[in-house]
Amino acid sequence: MGLVEGLSGPEIQLRLRARSFLHNQVRSIVGTLERVGAGRWAPEDVKTALEARNRAACGPVSPPDGLYLQNVRYKSDPFA
């Protein structure tokens, strides 16, 4: 995660890596972290949301604008 100067001002860059992601999982993570960064949630609220094991307890799903898939890595033959 990092803050960099973008073309239209500061932007936050996140690099998320996992074996797989659920539908809208990254957007949910970004929306939750945005709440913390904006000061609307304390970091402890993220822990509470994760412990709830319910996506409804997380922050809002962020809009897709600016989010993109950079890379996908597979074993040399994923179907072997």
C-alpha cells in the first residue's frame, strides 16, 4: 500500500495477492480501508468487521473506477 502523486492528485495504490478472490472482495477491502483512511472508522472497526465474518459488517463496496487487474500467475500448466 502506498500513497503516490497521480495525474489528478494523490492516489492510493494497493497490491493484493491471494490464491483466489471472492466476487467483489477486493472492492470490499478497498471500501473498508477508505473508511479508515477518511477517519470514519478506527482501525479496530476493521478487526470487528472481520471477526463478524459477514460482508455486511464491512465498509461499502468501492466503485470499480481506478481498480484494475495487473497480473495473473499460474503454474506452468494449471490443468496438469
